[in-house]
Amino acid sequence: MKTGRRTFIKGIGAASVMASIPVLTHGSNPSVSGGVPSVPGSSRMKLSYWTYNLQLRHTFTVSGFSRNTTPVVLTEIEFEGFTGYGEASMPPYLGESQESVITFLKKVDLGQFRDPFLLDDILEYVDSVDEANRAAKACIDIALHDLIGKMVGQPLHKLWGLNPQDTPMTSFTIGIDTPEVVKLKTEEAARFKVLKVKLGGGNDREMIETVRSVTDVPIYVDVNQGWKDKHKALEMVHWLKEQGIEFVEQPLPKTQVDDMAWLTENSPLPIIADEAFQRLADVAAFKGIYSGINIKLMKSTGLREAHKMITVARALDMHVMIGCMTETSCAVSAAAQLSPLVDWADLDGNLLISNDIYEGVEVIDGKVTLNELPGIGIKKL
């Protein structure tokens, strides 16, 4: 089985990297800025950026850590009177920080490009500036897509030819907590038709039973690598299926590749890659190891590569989920533009914070609802 999988990966890996489809033929004042100075009539892009800290409405606990804030860097790209907005969000496991993002952005010279529609050229350059820095690259990608959408006066989903009626329901995340707090969070999430429950904290059955004591809506489960033994994991997955769970996300550590492949092969529920999955080349490599992938803009370097990921995953008959970090409506609305293409959505990051400085995509009757604003569909408050 291992040999066959490796042969398949070797054969399709290069093709997946080459695969693409054409994507497009009031908060605080900036405290840190960079890029090329604005010169009247020069038609050069100007990049500016500043730090911001998101305040969570509740302490957010997953397998391994808890937090009350998320650091982000917000970006703007100006060109010929238009401004595109972007965002880099840095939850702990990404390995990025506000300092690392600022350091990366200081190296980026967008002023060398005179046409923001040349996304392949621009984003290939941005990707080559330094290794890793995926969230930092995403904040430029998002701002560029917002900019060109505004320049043509259309939302991205229309430029991609997508029907806004095809957006999925979004889940709302319930973090690991005591039964009393879990009940309160579940009751507060009554307007959502799907919940995403974090497991891996040692009280898994209690978490699900507590949520089920309040609601019978479908549940997605995210273990965040919290289980270690594949046999115990399979036993738990069978129990979860009896509780009406739809799928299980990243149940085992990403390094346990063979165990994950065994679990996926024997699981009665789809097994979805999250922490293990980062960029385009990973998609084909995970065929047969996972049932599907969770795409997040902060991991994929932004919208352009995320769009290509969806195309490759569909060609491989894999499930696709679009997710997010704790983010403002900027990054969440950007990801939502792709949501008509996916099976599942977990786009609630902006709903978990109390100090959003943008207004964008809404959740109406549990459904991701796109607006007609150009670009990524946001306005600054």
C-alpha cells in the first residue's frame, strides 16, 4: 500500500504544482508603513501596513493551548485612486508574528510593477522574496485581489463566474471548555445550522454530549492533532458517527502519516487535513492519506493559490473545506468569495472577535451570504 501511494504521489505531484486556472484575465491609523512613496502620475503601487490585535469574545481553547487575542497585520495597496485591503493573521501554530510579517513586507517592492492585474508575475515575485511567511504573502495577495476587483467594479465571485446562491452553511466554532461554558456557547450559536466542536482536550465525549444536550444540528469535529493512538482514534470516530458528526479534522499529529492513512482507510467518516496541509504541492501528496483538505488563506499564501488548490483537489475527487483563522471581516470575506466552490465552510473567525474594523460577508440563517461590493466585498468602519 505504501509503495502504491508513493508511486501515485510521484506521478501526480509535479502536475499538481503546474495545475492552475485563470483567476482573473475605522480602525487605528497605520503605525508602521512601507513600500514605494506615492508619486503623482507614476502609476506605481504603494503598500502600507500596520499591526493590530484582535480581542476574542471568549477564551479560545484547542488541543494544546488557550488564547484571548490574535495578532494581525493589516495591509493596504493603493493604485490610481483605488485601495485594496489585506490581512495576515498569526495564530501561534503558524510560526509567524507581527514582527516577522513586517520584516517580510519591508523587503517587498511592488513599485516595480505597473499593472496590478499581472497577478502571476507579482505573486511569483512575492513568493520568491523569502521562504515560508505564508500569512505575510497572503496579506499582499488579498489586497491585490481586492484592488483589481475595485478597479473593474465587481466582486471576485462574479469575476470567477460563481453563483452566490451556491455558498454553503458555515459552522460556528465551540472551543474546549467546561460543560457550563460549552452549553452557554452552544446556546449563543443558535442561529447557526452547523457547529464545529474542538476535541483533543481529554474530555471529548463530554464535549459532544454537552453540545448534544442543547442542539441536534450537524457537527464538524476538529481534534487539532490531539489524538495519538490510531486504534483509539478509530474507536472514537465510530462513536462520533453515532452522534451525528459529519467529519473529523486532523485527528492525529501531522507527522504520523502512515497512521493517518490507515485511519482514513478504515474510518466511517471523512478525515480532513488541516495542520498537515499548507500549500498547493501538498494536495496530491495527501490523496489516500486524507479524504479532503481544509484550505485557509493564511496557509495557502492567499486567494490565487487557494483557487488552484480547489481545482486540483476536485480533480483528485477529494473533499474541500474553506476555513479561516481568527481574523477580521477582511480575510474572512476574501475566503468567502471562494465558498461557492467547496463542500464545507468554517468562516466564523470574524464572529469570534469584538473589535472588527471592517464590515463584509454576513451569515444569514446560518448561510455564508456574499454582497455586491467590489473586490473581496468589505468596507472599512
